[in-house]
Amino acid sequence: MKREVKCNAAAPLALLPLLLGLAPLGVAQEHVRLVCTPRTFCVVPGEPVRLELAVEADSAAAVRLHVPADPLLRLRAVEKLPVQRTDEGIVVHQRVVIWQALEPGTIKMNAISVETQGRKRRFPEITITVSDPGP
């Protein structure tokens, strides 16, 4: 006895993107670029350190900045600048972080991150060298 199995030809095609690990049609992967300037600082104790951060993205989705604490720095301000759109359609979120150096030492910050659309991304590492001002 032969059994005939009928199959809907559209069903396997609908599952193909999921099997290949691709995003469903209509949902594109957002491109995000993180920029921080400058990446190295040389200061003396008491001097402010001003770091400019930018998140360049395809959409204006909200961003949440995470700045870790460090015993050699005191966080003085985090300034949120207005969101801008470039002529190419890139949305730019900017933040300015201002620390005050407390004592001599070298600080490597590699945990500054931003959270957007449920995804956490890290900025490139920055280095802050706080020199002894001398007598």
C-alpha cells in the first residue's frame, strides 16, 4: 500500500531564512559605528579630561551610555548633545564625558559602552596618563 504525502511547496521556502540564520525579510540589520576622540590623554592631577563619544546609526533609536567608575578619576559631567542627521542619512548621537584626574597613574578604559535596540556595544579603548606635576 502506497501512501501519498502532500506538501505545501511554500512552507519550506518560508523556513529557509530561519534555517540559514538570516533575519526575516523586512527586518534589516542596523549598522552602528562607535567613535571616541581623542583616544589618549596626558594630564596632571586636577586637570579635566574631555572625551567626545559618537554613535553613528541607521536609525534614531534611543541610546544609553554606560561609563565605568575609576578610583583615579572623578566623573564631573555627561553632556547629551542634540541628535543630528547627516546628508547621507546617518543619525549621530553625541555625548561628552568630562572627568577630573585625581592622582598620578595610567588608566585604560575599555568598558565604556552604549546600549541601543537591546544590544550592548563597546567603544574603543582610551588611555589616560596622569603625570606627577612635580615640585
